[in-house]
Amino acid sequence: MFTGIIEEIGIIEKIEKDRDNIILYIYCAFLDEIKINQSISHNGICLTVTSLNKNNYTVCLISETIRKTNASSWKIGNRINLERCLKIGDRLDGHFVQGHIDSIIECVNIDDQEGSWVFEFKYPQEYAKYIVPKGSISINGVSLTIAEVNDNKSFFTVAIIPYTFKYTNFKSIKKGDFVNTEFDILTKQIVRINEKK
């Protein structure tokens, strides 16, 4: 379980194929605090540390993860949002994020508002029921508040403050890029309960 508050930006240093799997070698500043079998959110994807090396650690992307996320497009040098799992007793500054990606969605516009940025994303219509104005959403692992929703055109916006822009990989997102999205687990549970009634 995560909160969507990004701790660090990791850098992909090496990529290897292992049958249908992809092995990523990632450098980050808290490398000496990582343990094997630890769960870390990588752009919102919960991945398990499989080995520790002098300058990086490894995680394995299996077919299911590759198919449901944008990880297949990652390249050496990419900067990845990282968050270690929530510890009991920590403040919950974001919202509950599981690290289980629901969909990849496209960034269709970025509006630089001279001090903040409004990112517009287009979503598949099947997910409209999970997108709530002022509700929570995780994009590339970042906990955000949905600013505006247009169900007719299947888009929503999020407003990005300077701190988030500087300390996450939002500054690297461009129009036409696809991002990992996880909808709020509480919203999903409420929708499911109502649908089963």
C-alpha cells in the first residue's frame, strides 16, 4: 500500500530481457535503505526488489505488468517516480494507492499557467464511473486531485503545483504521452457494491 507521495526519482540504468520478462536496473538515492523482496512503486506500479547491486537494484516486469502499463516503453535513462510502501504510523498525506494499474491514458493537453500546470487526460469511457470531480487519482504513482471532468468528451484535468512538477517526472510528460493510472480504491469499491445491488 502506498500514498502517492513521491519520495525520489529513480533512473533506469540497464534493461535486460529474460524470456517474456523485462529486468530493470534502477539507481536511486535511498539505495542503501532498500531490501530484497521490498515493494516499491515505480510510476505507480508496485514492483518487488529482486536483487541489490553496488550502484542499483533490480525489479522484474512480467507479461501481465507489461501488457497493462506503459512500462514496455521505458528506456535507459528514463526517470521513474519512486515511493516505498506505507509504514504503519506514518501520516497519510496522499490517498490509498495499491500500485495496481487500472489503465494507461493519454495526455492530450498541458496548460502552463505561469506558476502551475493543468494537465488534461483522455480516458476510456468504461472508466467514467471512477472519475469524480475533486476525487483522488494516481497518475504515474502521484496522488492527485481531479480538477475538472468532461464526461461527454471523456477527459479530466489535474492541476500540478510547482513542488510536484519539480520533484516528480511530471516535468517530462508531453502531449501524446501515455501514463499509468490507478483509480481510487474507495470509489471502485463503492461502484462495485452499487452495481451488485
